[in-house]
Amino acid sequence: MTTASGRSDIAAALVSVVVQTSGCAARTLLRMATSVYTESLRRAAAELGGADQLAAYLDVPLLTVEHWLSGATRPPLSAFLRAVDFITSRNAPPYARG
């Protein structure tokens, strides 16, 4: 049996599975990326002494940082990279610090 486009039902089903799997994989990757952003910001906040200190360090409103820390929204790349730079500079061995 074929569909209106000429593909078999099996082919249509396979395409559907691939699309659904790809969507699932994309959602998983997005969750992983969000997790990396969130965990990095949480660590920076902890090392700075709290969300309010992180907000001051990044020069953004506290409410914005709280949304990032909760995972409700993802920070812009520039904020994420500043947080990562802070974390890595504090945890680098003495000989690696510039």
C-alpha cells in the first residue's frame, strides 16, 4: 500500500520515527546545554558568595540571574563565558594564571 506521495506506509512510518527521534535528540541536547549553563552559573554564584554577587559581577539584574539559576531561561553566551572565565581563573593552578 502506498500513500498519496507514492511512499509506502512503512517508509512513511520510518520517516516519522526518524523525525520524532531527531526531535527527542534535539530536546535532549538542549537540556544538556541548559544544564551546563545552569551548573556553571550556580558554581560561579557559589564562589562569588551568592546570586546577588553574581548579578553584580555580570552587571545584570538579580531577577535575571535568578531565572538563569533556576533554568527558566538560558543566559546569553557572553554572561555564560564570563562566569566560566571566573570559575576557571580561580581554579587554575598557580603556574597557569596570567
